[in-house]
Amino acid sequence: MQLGAGDEEDQAVLVGNKHQPPPPPEMEMEIGWPTEVRHVAHVTFDRFHGFRGVPEELRGEVEAARAPSAGKTVFGVSTESMQCSYDGRGNSVPTVLLHMQRRLYHLGGLTTEGIFRVAADATQEQRVRDHLNTTGVVPDDDDSGGPGGVDVHCLAGLIKAWFRELPGGLLDSLPADEVTRWCQTADEDECARLCAARLPPHKAALLDWAVGLMADVAREEKANKMGARNVAMVFAPNMTTQAAVDPLTALNDAVQLMNLLNMLIQRHLNEQAQAQAQAKQQQHLRSSTSSLLSEADDSTDDIY
């Protein structure tokens, strides 16, 4: 077999390489561990299951620093660790309270006699509480697990319980002596201003929402027999967690908180009455202006 000129050259190269010695150690290539490598992980979070998709090597640290909002409860936790929504006045309020408020209004709770004063059925209240802790929403009538669906007194009781179990209380940061002094001035606007200045922003917003709820109840006093003072009386004990030294002091503090809430409710009612009066006045003015313009058009038509 004869080889061509090109084949002879390739064979010579192969033979030559076969007899070449291996490269010295300093010229050998070493493959080390990769550097500046980035591992991308997609981590999600929800209130009931916490963090999902955390890498195995970081899971211990994440579980140790688990946020309070990952707990399966909406009672007894701070507002900062809860899902919040805005109400009609721009207040950031825990969404669960807005759910209960809407259902209470939808079921006619505002006109139910003794609302927020009449105790609810304990079994149903516990059942609805468990459903709220599991889902964060009020159960439908079909999901309530009891006859007759969710009762308005059950919702009212759970709203009070939410405030009663709020860590630090809603009004604990208001000194009792200052509350007494504010109430003695009988200046509703000054009381509202001082509350907003003294309370943390999230609690001031929550107080404004609660006062609005109480004012809505008091506005239907003819039907529900719950005036502003009655509503303030049943809410006041749930707005603080401070324990007084003696029963007499505790009673006096509760009375002062009741007076404070009563003043804030009255202020809210007065504001709404003024807003309604202004709206009626503007509507009357627009109607009068429209009538005058219509008469002017008729007069013009008569001339021509």
C-alpha cells in the first residue's frame, strides 16, 4: 500500500509525538472549585405556610427567624404582623376586621337590638374563630358548621375579642391622668388631636376605624338601643391590657376610657352630620342654579 505525500507527513507527526516525553509538573493544568458562583432560588411566603422554596442549607436559619405573621392565628398578634387593607377613611386596618365589619353590616347588625352588648353563643363563636384563624375570612353560612349560619352577636363578640387580645392594648400608651384631664376639658377636637399625637400611627389608625364602627352603631340607636355612651361602655374594657393596682383604680380608669370613647364617637357623629348638611346644601344650590338657568332659557325663547 502506497501512501501519499500528505499521509506520510501525518504519520511522521504521530510517530514523533508518540516518543515525546510528558510535560513537566509545573505545566500541568489543574481544575479547581468554581468561584463567584450564584445560586438562584425562588422563595415565596404566605401567612399560613411561611417561606417556601428555601434552600436546604438556609432552612434552619429561616425557621429560627420566622415572622409572627406566619402563625395560623389572627387573634393575639400585633397589627404590624398582619395583612392590612385600607378602609374608607384611608386607615390601614387588619383585613380580618374589615371582613367581620362588612359581614356584620350585611347581616343587619347595626339595627339589631343590643349589638355588642348581647353575648354570642360560645360554641359558634369558637367555630367562627377557628375558621378565621385558618382562612382569614368569615365563613359563609354553608361553611359555618352550625344551624342558621353566622350570628351578628358572634361577629360583634369576635371584634371585641380581637381588641381585647391585641398585644399592648390599643390605648395602653395613653397615661390615665392625661385621659382624665382631656375628658375634663370636654373638647372633642382636642381629644382627637392628642390621641393621634400620643398613639403610634398604626394604633391611631385602628382607633379611628373603631370609633367609626361605634359611631355607625350609635347612629342606629332607635333600633338597636345602643347610644354612644352604651357603645363606649362595652368597648372600653377591651381597649387596654393594663392591670390597675386596686379595683377602685381599675374602675376609675375604665370610666375615663369610656368617657374618652364617648367624646370621640360624638365628634365622629357631629362630623358626619355636618358633612351631610353640607352635601344637602350643595345639592339644593345646584338644584336652584339649574332652575334659574332653565327659567332664563325660557325667557329667552319668549323674546325670540
